[in-house]
Amino acid sequence: RWWSSPAVLIPLGGVLPFGVVFVEVYYVVASFWNYKFYFVFDLMLAVLLMLVVVTSCSAIVVTYVLLQAEDYRWPWVAFLSGAWCALYIFLYTCV
């Protein structure tokens, strides 16, 4: 089963949390490059809380898929699937 391999689950585990914060990151980066101040900090806090919840849920789903496939490498895969969201955000802000 190709869909239960760590090489597939790790990058896909970060896509959903990145999709949650994509719009907010866009506004922050756009205000930074346009030399404007970003004043919507309460919305940023709400997006941060949503990011934590969605990253936790996606790591739980990745762990469930790996445990169903009887893969013993689930702790690192669950951690790295959430960490790939940070990599996606970093690459998005660089490009």
C-alpha cells in the first residue's frame, strides 16, 4: 500500500495545516513587503490556535494510518508530518 508509506504521509500531513494558515500568511507577507503595519493580532491568534488544532488532528490521523499498517516508525512520522507545515510556510515566505 503506497499511501501508508512515510514518504507519502509526511509531506501530505503538512498540506492541510498549511492550507489553514495560507491566507493569513499571505496578508502578513504582503503587509511586510508593502511597508505597512499589520494590526490584526487577534485574528492571528485565532489562526495560530486553528493551526495547532489542525496540526494535532492531522498527526493523529497519520499515526492512525501507520498503526493500521503495523508500521513501528510512527512517532517520527507523526512529528515530521506536523513539521512539514513549518517547511511549507518557510518556503512560501521565501518565494
